[in-house]
Amino acid sequence: MQYNSQKEAVYFYIWCGCRFLADMGKLQSKFRKRSEIYRTTQVEKSETTFDSKVVQYEPAHKGSTNTVTNLSPELCVSGGSDQAVVVYDWKQGRMCQTFQGHNREVTKVVCYPGSTWIFSASRDKTVLMWDLNQGDEPIQEFCGHELVVNGLAISPEGRKLCTGSRDNWMCLWDIESAKCEQRQNVSRNLVTHVCWVPGSSSVVQTSEDKIIRVWDSRAWQVTNTFPAKQYIQTHCDVSPNGHYLVSSSNGFGGQGCEATLWDLRQPGCKVVEYRGHLQTTACCMFLPTPPGGSPQVATSSHDSSVKVWDQNTAVCLGTLHLDGAGPLVCLAPTDSANLLCASFNNGLHHIQLGNGLSMDQDSGASSGGAGELDVKVVARF
């Protein structure tokens, strides 16, 4: 380009520079608007945990922790990507036993109440049975699935084991002989979780086909199906009285991501929904009812938060954000005041629930949006 004078050339370059800065300002504004989607709000910041007083014990696993459950009031059992099944005294902060037998990551663990039995499912397509009092080798092996086993439940009397897999098969096993007594294949039934209804012959399972199914363990047939949800159902739990079922949904950006309370006495009857998570709700559990309190439900999500809800009103009573923990994939209530949580990045967390309106930042407390519960992390392992 030819300029009539040096002064004209200077003006042109100044004009180009101003245009460039203006365009960059618009671009930064767009980025700023997009980043707001992922940035925590001021309310969420007030709920973020502080680690200064969180006790750090020896990690239970090397890698992500996929599942956790209770063996006794003091002991929990967990499974992880390191292929190990670990028994941990969460009150004392010490590892008690490690079982190695799977050759791929552990997906689920369950224990039979009042016993030392432990069952673990894995991506290696098997289920292994362990006894805390019988060494570190499995005492039983259940083989027959063709894909990862995601569902695992023990009958109330402790004689049968139910397993479910992404291979569409639901299987019923005799625990003593490890023999598969019943098998049923349901098209598109990629099982995500299995629960046995307390004091009943019924088994409930969730699936990637978004349908919840109720099975009769005597005939090994589906007796009821719930209306399909919009998103994959990731997990389920049954209330201690066997009257209610809670299931959780996957999702993203706040779409889906809910947990749903169902009345098992009226199959398919939706009672309430618990909405507030921003990503997949990976786990949902009924909490032991606190003395003089109302029934509560806890949920954990891939958005790194745990929420506690009033079971009947669906009001969120408390929220805990575990920044940096990654997806929170499993919960194990130990009593009405203590909850264990498994995470992808930071192992297992011991969470305490208590009444109150204050937030003690030094102890890692995080009061929920409703201000009715203080929720704090007291230990990590």
C-alpha cells in the first residue's frame, strides 16, 4: 500500500492497532462469558472445603477409588483401579487388610451384615468372595459373565448372590457352592447397579437403557419396570423398610443429573426428584435417620460435590464441595452423623454431618445452601 506521506502511514498503523485491540477485547469477553459456566459462584465458594485441619491417613489405594461399603461400625471395604480390595479402620486411620486377586480394576464391593464376608466385582468379569478371618486368598469365585460386572447384592438371609453385568445378564448364585442357579438375558439391559429389597425376595436394578427393573428372585423374572428416565440410571438404593427406592441419573451441564425417589409399593410411582448437581449423579443413598430428625438422602456427583436432602420435601439441607477430588463415585453411610465418600483423585473421605448454621473453615466444614446442616471433611485416606 502506498502512502502520500509518513504522517499518513503512522495514522494507518495506529488505526490498525486500535482495531486489533478492540477485536481482542471482544474475544476476551467471549472467553470470559464461557468461563463463567465452569467458575464457581460466590455461594459455591462459601461452601468450598478447606484442608488445613483435615487429617491425612495412609491412602487405601494407589489410583482412583471406585467403591466403598461398610463391614462393621469401624471397618470399611473399598475397591479401586489398583485391582485391590482394602479393609480399613476409618476411625483409627489404619489399613487392616489388603486382598489381591483381580487382574483388572474393582468396580463394586458388598459385605454381608454381621459377618466377615466380602464380595468384590471387577472389570475382569469375575466376582470374588473373601473372609476377613480366612487369610488373604479368595474363598470362592463366581465366573460366567462376559463383560464387566457392575451389580452385586446379597440376599437378606445370606445364601444367594445376585450379579449384573454390561453383558445384559442378571445371574443368581448359590454362595456356598458358587453355582449359578438362575440366568436371564434382557436385551439392552446394561446393568449399572443392583439392590436387594430388605426382607423381601425382590431385587432392583438400574441400567444404561434408562429403565429400572424389579425382579422376583424365586422365579428369576422381571415383575415390574419403571417408566424410562431421560438419562442413564447410574445407581440405586432401597430404604431400610423396603418402601422406597432412590435412583440417580447421569447428565451434564445441569441437564439430567438428578436423583429420583420412587414408591416401591406402587411401582413406577415417582415421589420427588432431587435436583442441584451439575454433572452425573453417580451415587444415591438413604441415610440413617438422625434422632428426632426427618429421613434424609445423600447424593454424590462427578461435579465433586456431596449433597444431603430431606427425603420427603427434596429440600437440599447441605452441600459439600471437594475441589480437586474429581468425580465422587460412591457413598457409604456409617451412621446418621458419618459418611464415607470415594473419589477418583483423592481417595476416601470421612465426612461428618451436624446441625448448625456456622461454617468452621479451619476444620473443613461446609454448610449447605439451606443452612440446616454443617457438612465437613475430617479425614482423608
